[in-house]
Amino acid sequence: MTEAQEKQVVQVIADVLNIPAGQVTPDRSPQNVEGWDSVQHLNLVLAIEQAAGIQLDPEEIEEMQSVGGILEVVRRKTA
């Protein structure tokens, strides 16, 4: 994943979760982001798939439990 792609994914996360992009750090998760519930997680997955041009498997979606996990999955899918 290029730096530009990573910035795009971070911006998608920020937009979907309605938080500033500067607050999108690898340790952010549903436990410490208000409003990151199961519905927002699905919206997040769909937005990332569209932005990155990828299709995520259920197992990969399950791995996406934090911003760091999301970035790792997207890195693997776009490698």
C-alpha cells in the first residue's frame, strides 16, 4: 500500500467515524471511539472496499478490530 493509499484509508475511517483524521491512530478501536458500533463497522468496511478497490472476506473483516488491524488487512489485500 502506498503512502497515498494509506492516507486515503485513514481519511475514509475519519469520515465514516466522524473523527478528525489526526485522531485516526493504529490503537483506535470500537473500545475507544464513540459511535464505532457494529453498524458503523459495516459502513466502514463498505467504504474501505470502495475506496481501495478491494473485496474483503468475512475472516478479514473479523481481523479489522482496530485502525492498525484495518491498515494491515488493506496492506495485504493491495500488495
